[in-house]
Amino acid sequence: MTKSKKLIKEEVRLLTHGIPTTRYPRKLEDWYARELGKLVTRWRAIATTYLDQLVKEHVRGGAAFLADNKKDRHSQDMPPVHNWVDDMNQAMKMIDDAILASQTEQDFTKLATRLVNGIDNFSYLNVKMQTKIANIDPISSNQAISDYIKAKIAENAGRIKRLRSEYVDKLQSEIYNSITKGGGISDLTKAITKTGEVTNKHAALIANDQTGTIISQLDSYRSKAAGAQKYIWQSMEDERVRPAHAELDQTEQSYDDPDGGDDGQLPGEPIRCRCVAVPIF
């Protein structure tokens, strides 16, 4: 991180000619987090339904089942009373298949497209508002922006797909872990709840990370194309700002400085960063 002089507000105003501050698409981030949360809720509902229909009757404590089957196997003439492992494997496969079939890849692409296109439009209007002082109309779209948007749509569709796969894998691990520890149906319900909570947190992190990264990169591209070479790092200036970004707040930075900003990252690119870059034209 390059050391830069912290400017006072009047110095910032003069450097930026008092242009409107760069805005962050908070509503888009919140919307994306809610949509991802809805997916998790649907997966959880499927798991709960199958738990009641297929798993509940086989669970009366994993440790007890192990003891029963071990006792039964002492008899040469009598097979195990109940092969609960095979039943559980079959039930888990049905749960997995149902969750994986709940949405198509096209559904994920559609959701990702709405996010990325929304941020792209937000970025264009924001930079357009700022470049009025130079009588410049920023780039609405070109091949570079189009390619970037396509790549981010594909990336986010893939992230959602991985989120679902991770949910399925974690759910299966939690359920088997509960059973082998002797847990009953209430413990399995807790396992489903725990898996959903963990996945929801991951979904919120994805929404924050992708919104911040996309808006940062589109804003910087359009601002540089409009003639800006430098920007002012602007934090939210509240108690949630990390120390390194509080130090960067109100400093002049170069867009293409590999040592500038947060180790070369622009405002909004680091995980959970809410900072923005105010371009200097």
C-alpha cells in the first residue's frame, strides 16, 4: 500500500471539482443476497420434506442401530434386522437429487444476468453524472464491457451452482455425523438448520463480494476511458471501516498503480469493502 497524504474535504472538493460522489449499489447487493437466500430456503424445505418422509422412520439413534445390527450379526442364521445404512444412503441420494433438480443452470444464469446487467446500468448512470463537468458522455457499452459482462455472468452462475453443491455436501456430512453420534430426529432437524445458516452467510458474502468487485471494475474502466487517471479513496467513515481503509480514506490514488490502494486493489474489490473511488477528471 503506497503511503499517500490524507486530504481535507476542501482539498478533495477542489481536486474533484465537486462532482457527485461515487455511489454503491447497495439495493442490488441486498436484492442478490435475498435471491440467493430464497434458493437456500428452497433447498432447506426439500431437505426437511425428505427428512420427514424417508429418514425419520429409520432414525432412533445411530449408536442404538449400530448396537442392534452388531447383536443381530452374532447369529449365523439371522441377517441384520434392518440395514439402516443402505436406507440412509438411498434417502440421502434422493435428497441430493431433489435439491440438484430444483433449479436449472439456466435459472442461475438468469439470476446472474439480472445482477450484472443491473450493476452495469448503475455504473453507467453514476459515471455519466460525474463526467458532466467535462462535457463527456462515458462509454455505455463496447466490446470490452460486453466481454466483461458475459464473463461475470458465467462466473456468478457458476458460483451459485457451487453454492448448491456445497450445501448438498455439507448437509449430507452433517446428517451422517448426527446419526453416527446417536442423534435423533430433532438432531437431524438442527443439522438442516445449521447447514442453511452457514450457506446463507456464504450467500451474503458472495453478494457483497461480487457487487463490490463488478461496480468497482466497471466504474474504473469508464472513468479511465473518460480521462481520469487518479481517484480519491472514499470510505464510509464509520466504525465498520477496517483500519487499513480508514488510513486510505481521503487519499489520492492512481488507477493503475500496482502498489496503490489496498495492495493494488481498487475500492470495493477487497472482501466486504464498502469503499468507493471518486474519479479526478
